[in-house]
Amino acid sequence: MKKIITILILINCQSIIYAQKTFTDVTQAAGIDHQFGVFEGFLGGGICVLDVNNDGYEDVYLTGGMNDDILYLNQQDGIFENIIEGSGLEVTSEYMTQGVAGADVNRDGWVDLFVTTINTMDTEAVIPRAKNLFFLNNGDNTFTDATAKYGLTRMNSFSTGISFGDFNADGFPDAYVGNYFHDYTGELNEISDATIVNANNTAKGYLLLNEGGKSFKNVYEDYGLTHKGFGFGGLFTDFDNDGDQDLLVNHDFGYKAKPNYLLRNEYPNAAFTYVEKQMNMDVRINAMAAAVGDYDNNGWLDYFLTNIRFNLFMVNGGVNAPFSDKAEELGTKLFKITWGANFADFDHDGDLDLFCANGDLNPNCTPMNNFYFENTNNAFTERAAFVGVDDYGISRGSVTFDYDNDGDQDILVVNQKPVLAYPIPSRTILYRNDNKEGNWLKVALKGVDAEAHGIGSRVEIVVGDTRMIREIDGGGSSHISQNSTIAHFGLGAATQVDSVIVKWTGGKVQSLVNQSVNQLISIKEIDNVIQQEKKSSGRMWWWILGGLLVFFLLWMKIK
């Protein structure tokens, strides 16, 4: 008996030790009061991390579904204030909102917002039900509804996730919107495998080309896209390291209808090619979302795909090699219904950990806790209870960002309002990261020809023999959400970063050397092409002068 008591005390002490080093629920203290209201079933909601007023503190937009959306302005003291009243975003209350993402669409230096919807609040019209919403940031904490101006009013649809990316590398962020249904007249809480078998309900997405920051044009067929599916959105990402943005599309009910798709960008040609079969990415699962990160620091991006059953950990095989699912081998193959997922180096040891937001279908509402997978030597151990993020709410979207600017990554998770009786609270939660160990570096990009915050660009750092990469998130990551656009790196005991390399959309490359740790570096895009032309022009004049001098000397000798 004494041995049992001793073991229990040791386990409890270990839990306390971990709790002192990791996450604290600061939702109430931070002024966060949000709960996503579902409509007829299980879908929604999303989060967008953005800096609304460019003050250096990241703010948050939360979709509300049947409840009002919220725009939380960071007050720089650990507290958020809801400023949606008077912001110009109030029209969202007329719609059942789902996903959200932000980008500087017109390249004026301010983050604009795209909000997806599934219906209006005053109708029960059959699908397609409503338009999506687009807002231009005015730079004064207000937005202008530019939905009609940007050509979106006739695209009535049942939309879920939105992802920004610059697939034609012209500096203006384009978008992919995932649509779930084309035509469906029943109630969403009646959806089952039996109803899904009728795959003619599936919908095409939207591939929206940004026309000079003035409007969007749907170029789905123009770029060779033909797929339909129960879409949960897409993710612009450079899976093959060729410098352009490819597209990973997530589909629900893949085993009954359409699988996931991986489309290779054929830039500079205006086309995508379906390569999911040859790359082993045509997975037939309930794909809710994808997290992207180079978990083993080998220079190739890997993808964690969330699912109703077992999640997939698709490891990149490298040059022209297919992906392989290593979830079981890596220790992440645990059964839960996972929606959001986020790679981040939460403990600053130099590798990527993984957070998973879990939640049952609503109104099934069986409580299930979130996952936190700690990466140790490229193997993962589930420690959610130890680090304090094992909430049992009905979780959906999740994001990582440094809301208090202390250098580590915090977590925000959307929870749904239960349709049926539920044994515990299920409300959106903000977890503050209280990790005190390890050094870090944050890199914020300031695009000039590229998107203002570098969406779609890649940041690499070199520390000794280790090279780490981060893609700047344009949305569609996690579940219909968007993480911070500030690249974050854990550095362990390293006291210097040997080099920081930025690979901008469009092909420009910049680098810095010998950077100090524990700081935020802001890197502004430099027009290397013009610089090279100036250098070339200078060399050309030296050649001309030299030639004239030789000609003059020869002429004098002949004379």
C-alpha cells in the first residue's frame, strides 16, 4: 500500500512540475468570451490571427456560426477587447460564418479579411445558400465590405475553409475556397454515410485569381481543376521545393466520395497538375485539416492530416519520391476525432511539436480531450495532461501565435456550443505558454513586391549543423483557420543564429548572418533583381570604357 501511495505521489509531483513549465488557461483573464454556435449539426468554426492595426501585437478574428463573430484587438497588456461593433464587420451577423483568413489583398500594407459562410440567418433556402464575405482593412480598426466590388456576390455556396497564396507569383495574394455541398435539401444533423453515398452532392471549390488587387476571378477550370468533393478547404504549400506554391485539398468522407488531392503548380505556366496518386496523397479519409511542418529538419515539408478516426502523418520522401504515412511509427496514431492541428516548437528545443484539437461530432457530444505530442529525437509522445491542454470541450479550429510577445507560442482553440446536454463547459480557450527554457527567434516579413506579411514565402535558419524551415501561413491550415504569419524557431541552448534566409514568392532570396537569439527580426523585401541589374550595368560601363581605352592605345600606336 505504501508503495502504491508513493507512486501516486511521484506521478502527482511530476504533473505539478510539468504544469509549472507549460500552459496556463488565461481565457477569462484575457477577456476572451466566445462559443461557436452550430447550425443543424457539426460544422465550424475558424480563427484568424492578424495584426489589425500594425502595432506589433497580434489580434484575433473568431467566426461565430449562429452566434456573432468577434474581432479581438490586443491591448498589449494581455487583454483583448472585442471591437467588432463599429468596425464595418457587423454584416457578418446576418450570416452563418465558418472559416476565415487574412492577407493584404490590395497591397496597401493592411491585412484584409475573407470570411466563409454556409447560409444566411433569415432563410432556410436549400444549398447553395449564401455568398462569402470579403472586407478591406481601412487602417483605422475599421473595414469596408468589398464583397461586391471583388466579384464574390454571385458565388453562392456552402463554403468551409479559405486559404491565401500567390500561385502566379505576381505579388497579389490569390485564394482557394473549399465548398462542402453543391446541392442538399436535408438537415445537416441528418448527415450519415448513407446520405453521403450520393456523391453528386459534392462541390467544386473556387480558385480565385487576384486581378491586380482590384477583384477576384474564379479560374478553377482555366488552371485545370476539375475535382469535386466534400471540401474542407485547401492549403497552399511548396511540397516539392521548387519555389512555387502547390495546393493540398482536404475532403471529408473521402472513403465514400472523393479523396484528398495534391496539385503541383506548373508556374510559370497557368496550370496545376494532379499528382496525388503518384505522391501517395490521395488518402480516402474524413480529412478535416492539414498541419504543415518539417518535423525532422531535413529540408522537406511534412503534412499531418486530421481525421475522424486515426490521423495520418504524411512524411515527405524528397525529390520525386512519394509520401508515406508514419503516424504509427512516430507515435501519433491515437484514436480521436481531430479537427485542428498545429506544428510549433512549444518547448524551444529545436524541433516541432504538435497540438491537436479534438471534439466529437455535434450533437453526439461524447467528451474527448485534445492531444499534445512532444517531439523528442523525431518521435512523439502524447503529454496533453502534463502540459495542461487536455480540455474536453467540443474543439474545432486552433491556432498558434505569440499574443503576449514573450517569445513562445501560445494556443487558441475554438470550442462549440453543445447541441445536447454536455457534462463540462465547452467554450473557446486561450492557453498561455509559460515555458521558460530554451532560446528562440521570431522573423516577421515585410513584403514589397510580395504580400505585405510574406504569405507563401519561406524562412530558413541555420544554427550549426541544423537547418530549419517555416512557411508563412496563408490560411487553410489547422481547421479552416490561419496561424500567425510570424515565423517562430526554438533554438535550444544556441546563442547565435548563423544565418537567416528568406525565399520570397517570386524567387527573390535574402539572407542575414550572425543574428542574436531571443529577438524578433523584421526583414523588408529588397529588390535584388534591380540591384543585380545595377551591378551588371556598372560592369557593362567598365567594359565599354576599357574597350575605348584599348582602341585609343592601338590607334596611337598605329599613328
